[in-house]
Amino acid sequence: MISSAVWQDERLVAKLLVSSAAYLVLLSIGLNNSIYTSAKEIAMNITNTHSSSASTQAELFLLDKSAEKENWRIDVQKRYPRSTILTLKDGVKHIRMTQYYSGRPVRLNIVEINTNINENLQLKPVMASDVLNKRVSIRNLAQKEKAIAAINGSYFKPQTGVPLGTMMVDGELLTGPIYNRVAMGIKGNEFVMDRVTLNSKLKAKKKELTIDNINQPRMLSTYVIVYNKKWGLNSPPAPKYGANIAVLGGKVINISDGSIPIPEYGYVVSGPKSKLEPFFYEKNINLDIKVGDEKWADVEHIISGGPYLVKDGEIFVDTAEEKLNAVGGRNPRTAIGYTKDGRFMMVTADGREESSVGLTLAELAYFMKSIGCYNAMNLDGGGSSVMYFNGMTVNNPSVKGGIPLSNALVIYEENDMRLVRADGRGT
């Protein structure tokens, strides 16, 4: 019991409150939220009424951070009952748990980040190489960015490693959407999730041609597709009755119906000859690339997957609409999502073994909603599902350490200045 004399001395209360250690003591002796709130209001009043110093402001800021940490700790424990929770650093938690579906076990690994606690935490997709047709391990992808955590990313073509769907890294669009599947955009510590369209045009004087995709395998002979150096050294052959034109400095420098070299600082446009012929002799060709509507305008990174799992707080699994019926059934899974207040979660579910049978998309959707996701989506799964955390693979992929991947989604700390030894390990 704290004596009434303590509470009568407003200055002492303020002094107690500006210490994060004192706040934790108050919590431990069981003071309720209303007492804490009232006392904090007193402290803030004193700070504002009297000549407040920079140090007092800083201490109050630390108090708020301590309160946020404690509230998040309690919240995570409630949302993940019967789990093992590791806090690696401020704002980063790794949760291990086993859930039962129809009496059968599923091992789950979750990494949750809270940028309200640590605003230096960053999220971005990383590629296996500067070109699209390469695959490496999750460990290599994570170490490339000195990542705290990483998961496998978008679908990719197994034979080549080319991502299948929208991929943007550091503002550069590497590949365009397939079937306008759902994607997540990242701008700082904010997220956007929606199905994505490509709004790109090839222009010259009054001529204008719609671009159907960028650096993607051809799906229809009528499509017009742009290939740049991210694709590789040479373009694919033109479609039947088609042409390839190489553009450099606004001019066409090569025309062929076969594979042609992609200019270092230019691109190749591939499509029906009837659509490209009007541009053959133009001298001021421009390629205008836009993704989605205005909500995508300022995103720095985009990673795609599909189907949706949670949309605007409701279960929403649009498998057929995104032409993803092939990824149904009970399988290993990878998913990402975020809460309405901006906390981010990445999840893997092990499968195809007696000790962990995997999840259906519906089960995954209900799980993502249960942990607080306002929006969530499925990523590549099956043999690709893998999670890396604190220097090691923490789930049980079908291949030890995970199969080679085209890309991954990583979490890192922006001000992480750890030294890296020649073998790639942090010191």
C-alpha cells in the first residue's frame, strides 16, 4: 500500500513517473490503469505548468516507450497462449507455438514487429541477384541485408527463379503483376495491401501503346511485354506474328522476330508486329511505368503473393479470382499481415509431416485474423516455406535450410552498424 502522503506530493509523483523503472515497479505492485493514467496526467500537467526541461520531456518519452513495451508484452502473451516467446531486441518478438486442427498438430513460427517501440526497424524484399534468373538460400538473402528475420517471398518460376507477380525494390519495378494478384506495398513504416494493376504506356508523339507486363514470362501472344537488364542479357523470342524492338535513348536500335540483346540502359519491347510497327522509326520514344492507383504512388517496395487471407478486418480468401486453385489443400504455408495500428507479422506453418500437417488457406486466414491482422495475404508455400531468425532457420522446411529462393522478405534495423567478418557473420 502506498501512503496518501506520496500521492499528495505531485512533484514526487512526477519524479516517479518519469522513470521507466518506477513505472514497472508500479505495475508489479498491481496499481490499476486508472491510477496510472491519473498520475501520468498530473506529471504532464506539472511538465506543462512549470518550466519544463528537455530532460523531463525525454524522460516522459522513455516512460511512454516503456508503457508501450509493457502493453505489447501483455498483448502478445494474450494473443499467443501456450507459446514460447523470445524478444530479440526492442520491437521484435519471435513466437513458437503448436495449434491443433481436427486433432492434428501444426507447428507455427511467427515474427512480430512493433515500430512504435523501435522506429528503426525496416522491412523490404530482397532479390537473389541483380538479375532475376537466380536462386540462393534464405540465409544468403538474409545476410545480404544483415537481417534480424526473413521469410520466403513471392511465387517464382522454378526453372529460372523469375518472380511471378509484382516486385518492386527501392522504388524500382522489377516485375509486373500476374492476374492482378494481391500485393503488399511498403512505405517507411506504413503498409498498403490490395490487388495490383500495371498502368504503363509506350509513347511517341501522338502514338500510345499499352504495356501488358514487365519482365514476366509470356502468357498470351497478344501481350506487349517490356524486358530490361534485370531479365538478363537477351530478350525471349518474339511471339508468333510478332516482333522485338530494342530501344535506347528514345530510338529503336534493333528489330527482330528472334531473341535480341537488351541494351544496358534501354529495354526491349516484345509483342505483335502490328502493334509495334508504328514505333519502328520514331526518334523520341518514352516508356511511362505506373503501378496501381494513387495509394501506391509513394511506395518504396512491393511484394506480391495471393490469395488474400484477411481484407479490412474480415476473412477474405479469393483463390478463384486470383487463379490460384493449384495452391489449395493442406500444405506448408507462409503469410504476412499487419494490424490496423501498423504492427507487422510474418508467419510460417510447417506441413507434410506427422508432427505438423500444414494448413488450408481458410485455416491460415482464420489464424491471421486471430492474431490481430487487419489485412493479410498468402505468399509462396509448400517446399518454399522457410523462416530465418537471429542467424538460423527456425521452422522445419522440407529441405534442410530451405530450397534456393528467388527472393525473400527481410526485417532489419536501419541503424544496425554491426561489423561483418569475411565469412559474413556479425561480430
